[in-house]
Amino acid sequence: MTNSELLLELLLQLTVILSACKLVSYFGKRYLGQTEVVGEMLAGIMLGPSLFGMIAPDLQQWLFPKSPIIADATHLLPNPSMSILYALSQIGLMIYMFLVGLDLNMDLLRNRAKSAGIVSIAGILVPFSLGAIAAFGLHGKDLFSPNITPWAAALYMGASMSITAFPMLARILHERGLIKTKLGTLVLAAGSLDDAIAWCLLALVLASIKSSINVAFIAIGGTLAYVIFMWFFGQRLLRVFSYWTRRDGEVTIQTLTFVFIIMMVCAYYTDFVGVHAIFGAFVLGIVMPRGHFAESVHKHLEYLTTSLLVPIFFVFSGLNTQLGLLNAPHLWAIALLIILIAVLGKGLACTLAAKYSGENWRNSMTVGALMNTRGMMELIILNIGLEQGLITPTLFTIMVIMAIVTTVMCSPLVTFLVDSSQQ
């Protein structure tokens, strides 16, 4: 395939991806009260083998060819068009996770440390424990890769059940006018702490599955060294960006270029030591200067990332989601069990924790509904698990269904609870 042919195929793929995401998001937002992220998640699955592949399998494979190219009898090469889409999706994820880290408001954590800590710890410990217990029961049932130990499976399952869609929390709270309320502050603080802990757990999981003790030591030690350096020294060095922004009155192209360079170096380092590249970008976002600099960087990067690059990631998730794999009653029973564990472990635990922190029952249930949403963050951790060979496509599909159900539940529940409180 020539470079010109690859370009034409990429342009056609992007046209279909963006059109489908926008169309499904429009109908979901207008008629079902869902956020755009929900529509994009569903659009990604619809473009995969679960719908598009069933209706027009040949056309779907022509547009998104997952079959590898046979180089010779022993070598298979990834299809170049899908490799390009994969690379674009990973760049989008790095920028997206950088922005998530940049959004974490450390002042919120300090101001509501006690109540946010209680909600966050409940939202981590309970679903992590339930997920780990479920993993022990599901290990050996062709849901985890054969070379994954029960303990590694338990760590991964626990981390994936603990995740919260922090960016979606902020978006829903903003749309409902709750972003600066006491309730909104509690949820944002708890959600940000929750996600920070969950991503650290994922880094530990990825380090622990390495085939050699030396490789695992390098991954864990290298990641800890990176976090410590960035927290104690990186923050001071990065203050120069705040100085440049005040001096120039705005984030310039040169400043943004330096941000990208540092982001790529950080992502390269964490991937090199054995933890996923997006963890490096996420930590960098956390230690970046706040104020006008952060607001300006967010303004420059958000629209391109969420409107172009993130939908590519959703389609990649959709291509790996095969509802046809759930072809037995016991697999659907496992899917229902996973959804039940997710709702009880996260939603109910956070509701009770918020009530214990002094909130009334309605606000506590709102906190539980918001913290229970997984959104895109769950898809990220699931794709990492599939890419790293931790889980099989069957478990990937089950967990994607769980992510969609818990995310779809959120907006109607929050709308009902908030509207009822205002009557």
C-alpha cells in the first residue's frame, strides 16, 4: 500500500469516525439526556464487529482492516492503516491524561481532605476488594491470559473496578451548575483523589506482571523515582512556564512546544521502564503550574484532543469489543455479576461514605451516582489490559459493557436527584 493510498484511507476512516461519534452523541444528548462521551463510547462499539461488522462485515473489514499482513510463513505485520490510527489514539490519550492531571485541583483536596478522603477510600477499597475476589473466582475460565497469575489478575481487576471518570464528573457538575457548590467540591476532590490512587495501582499492576524480578524492580523503582522527582523537584523547575506566561500575557506557541517536548519525554520514560506512557503524561499534568498557565494550556489543547483524537480511541475500543463472544448464558451471568459488583462496590460504598461524612441522603446518593461512573477512564485501563496481555477479548467485552452501563446510569440519576431536591 502506497503512502498516498494510506492517506486516502486515513481520511475516509476519520470522516466515518467523527461523523458517527457526532451523530450518536447528538441523539444521545438530545433525546436521552446523556453526555457526549456516552455517545462516543456507543459509536465506537457500533463501528466495530458488534454492529457494523454484523451488518456489512466485508465493508467493515475494508474500512478498519484488523487482519495482519503476512510477510512470510512465520511473520505477521500489523495492517499499516490500523497502526496509524493506533498511534494517533495513543497520542490523544497522552494529551488527554495530561489534561486530566492538569485538572486535578490540589486546593480542593486540602480544603475537603477529610470528607473527600473518606469517600475516596471507600470508593477504592470496596470495589477493589470485590473486584479482586471476583478475579480469583474467574481465573482459569478463559477470561485472563494463561500466563497471568491469580494475584496479578486480582490486582488488575481490583484497579479496573476502582476507577472513576473524573473528567466526566467535572462535565456533569458544570452542566448542572454544581461545580462550585459544597457537593460539587466534595465530588471533585474525592474523584480526583480516587483516580490518582487508581492509576498508581495500575502502575503497580503493570510492574508486577513482568516476567523477571529484575524487570519488575526496574518498573516499580523507576516509576517511584519518577513520581518523587516530579513532586519534589519537577514542580519547582516547571514554574518557569508560569513565569513565561505572565511575561508574555498568554501561553505562546514556543511555550506550548516545550510543554509537548517534556510530555513526550515523560511518557517515553514511563513506557521505557515498563509502565504505560500515559502515566508519565498524567503525573506531569499533576505537577504543572496552575492558574492562568493551566487554563490557557487547557483551552489550547482540549478541543483538538476531545473532538479529533479521543474519538479515534473510542473506535479502537469498539473494534476490540465483540458482543458475539458472549455466546453462552454463563458469560452473560458473569457480565451481570460484574455490573452488580461495580454498582454496589462503588456507588453504594461512596453513598454510605458521603452520608457518614455528614451529607444528607439525597446528596449522598448523588455522590454515589457520580463516583460510580467509569466513562472513558475505564476504557483506557481496559485497553491497557488487553494490549499488555492481561485479559482476553471476552473479559474485555464484559468490562466494556459494565463501563457503559455504569456511565449511562449516571446522568439520569443525577438529574432526578438534583431536580427533586430543587422542588
